[in-house]
Amino acid sequence: MKSRSGVYCVEAGGQNEEFWIGRRKQGLSMLSNRSRRGIAAGAGVVLCSIAAFAQSEPPSIRPLRTPPVEKFTVNPGFRDWSPATIAGTAIVAGNQTGRGGLFAVDTLTGKLKWSHIPAFSSGTASVSTPPAVSGDIVITPYAAAYPGAVIAVSLATGKELWRALDPVQNAAVAVHGGMAFVMDKKGTFYALDAATGRERWHVILSATRAGCASKPVVRDETIYLTGDADATPGDRTKPAGAYLFAFDAKTGQERWRYRASEPNVFQAMCLHQPVVTADTIYAAGGSRLYAVRRDTGVNRWNSVEIRRPVEGKERPVELFGLVDAGPVLIGMTSVSLIAFDKNSGGSVWEIPGKYGASAPSTAVAGNVLYFQGSPDSRPAVASRGTLYALDLDNHTLLWSFSRPTREANWSFGTVTPVDGALWVDSYQALVKLQ
């Protein structure tokens, strides 16, 4: 098994729910031939979102290597899109501000297929994480409302099918084996029946805290989850704080928990941007890069602190935008784009520049890395508002792209690669570049 990266694809509703399609030689993954043709496969539809796992030799896909143009521009009347998920011939994403809501766009025509804006007693229907798709059902957490809800709608029509628990802010939903997994505002992690929203099992992690954003990843019948937990009475090895957990997906039984304890960090580091490979979970936490063994939950190697010169002095710098690029991990700091060795966490190469933590827009397609920023070798007007494509074999910049927006240099959002193209959100628009 080789480490793959880029876009995680699922044949929703079929017997084999997980499959990968990627670049043969480098092990950098993308979408399937079936997804490129925009058709359903087996018992369900092909769906993809940014992730990182390990797979064997799948077919390749073309990255976008030439300067792009805007093929489609979708503007339903709001400014800020959430991260998107591709399901068959639809791309589904939410509105992060204003009234909120969920929107499905036809990837072949660029036309809006449907919208769903649920009503709540207080708060808004804003969406901050990518929707999950199980078969012909789209499941989305609406956490900004009080109380909010996890809501399922029809992928074909956008009709609401069920509502369940009140999710924690910035929580994501993961789906696997006919179940949906999500954390609620009270610190309890749930497995729900994806078809009905009924509870299958739950685990109470904390009755008092839910500050560490919960974005579960399911792999080989195991759920990997970041979250806060109360102290376990009588067990000094499990104090209160932030953890990376591994749970059995079928039963909710805890397999292990990992605590990223660091000097001067109260109740441990909350890990972000988990990248899951065949044997390791990589994650960022503040200015450190972590590598945790999937089988035991112990360090593969000790965490590496990222330090770079800032304003004339070497300082710890926050790491963000972490993605899997085959033999290396790639992340950003405010002053550099860095490739890290998976075997040690050491720096392999880097590109100095100016980069922003709020919208790195990093994604891998074949041997190409997409990112947002202003590399010193080809500077942009600002550290946001310009997308770049980088050849991962020779580290040369292939193209840059910016577009006029009402507010100058408005940040691009999450990049969702497709065959020979990409979708990305911009000011009041979801655009397809190809």
C-alpha cells in the first residue's frame, strides 16, 4: 500500500464504500473515471472531498497544469461559501454567513440544482464544514443556531428528511457503513443511522467542555477524532484536556487516546488538520507537527516545533493548511510553504513568502499542489486573493490566478480538485477553473 493524498472518494451506498483514484507513480490521489463522467456507480453515487488515506494503484487523473479560466461562476446571492463535497454530478456546499443554508450545483452546467435553508428558533443556518453524503442523503451540521441540528436532505431534491442532535461549533460529520458521526454541543460523540437520524451509540467525552473542534475521519472501521474530555476518575493517565481518540466505528468502544502535552500548554494541544495514512496520523497543533501511530496511539516520532525568522528573530510559527503529498506532507506558516519528511518531520524543501492561516487553500491533484499566498519568487499583491499551482516534482510554479472582487484581494476558500480543473469559492461566487 502506498500513501495517497488529495481527494477522498466514496461510492456511497455500495458494498465497497471507500476507494481511491490517483497518480500511479507518485501515489498522489484524485477522482475516479466514473466521477469524471459524472455518473453514479453501483448502488450509489461517487462523492469526493479533501482527505488523505492510503490506497493501492488506482488510475490517474489530470491536474490543472496550465493557466486557468473561469468556466462557471455560481452566485446565489451570498458572500461566503463553506467547504464543498462532490457527489456524482453535483457539488454541494453551504453558506457560512447571513441566512446560511445548503446549495447543490450541477457540475456539468454550473446551474443551481436546489437550495435548502432550514429555520431555527434562534441563530442562523450557517454552515462551516463540508456536508457528508451517504447514498442519496446529504447530512450537514448546523451549529450556529441555538439550538442547532444535524439535518439530512435528499441529494436529488434538497428535501429535508430528518433532524437530529445539536452539533458543536465547527464540527464536521463523517459517514461510514450507513452511519453518521458527529459531536454535540455538550461534548458527547454520536453515531446516528444515516437513513433515519436515530442514535446507534454515543460516548460522553465531556460534560463541561467542547472547545477542540471535532472533525472525525473513518478508516478501516476506526474513527479518529479530536475533542475535549473530562478527567477519568481514578486514572492519572487521563486528565482533562484535548485528545486525539480512536473509536470502534461499530460499537463506539475506545481503542486509544493520545494527549499532545507540550510545555506551557494548558490541558494539552488541540490537534487540527489530521492526515490519515496507512499507518500514521499526522496533525498540526500550534507551531508543532505530530505523527501518531494508528495501531497504538503513540508517537511515531516526537513532535517537531516549526521555527522560522520573523521580524529579524527566529520564533515558533503556526503551522496550517496541512495536506498529504505522497512522500511528504505540505503545510504553511506565515513566512513559508514547507514540505516535511513523513519519516522524521524534518523539512525537505520550502518556498519563502507570505501566507495566511485563515485560507491556505491547499490541495493536491496528481503531481500538482494548489495553494493561496504570495511566494517570494512570484509575489502577489497580497498574501490572499491569488491561487498558485506548484509542480511537486521540480517545485516550479506553473500558474497564478486572481479575479476582481468587490473587496480587493478577497481570499479564495477551499479548493476542490476535479479532472483537469478545480472548484473554489471566492467573493459571492463558487467558481470552476479549468
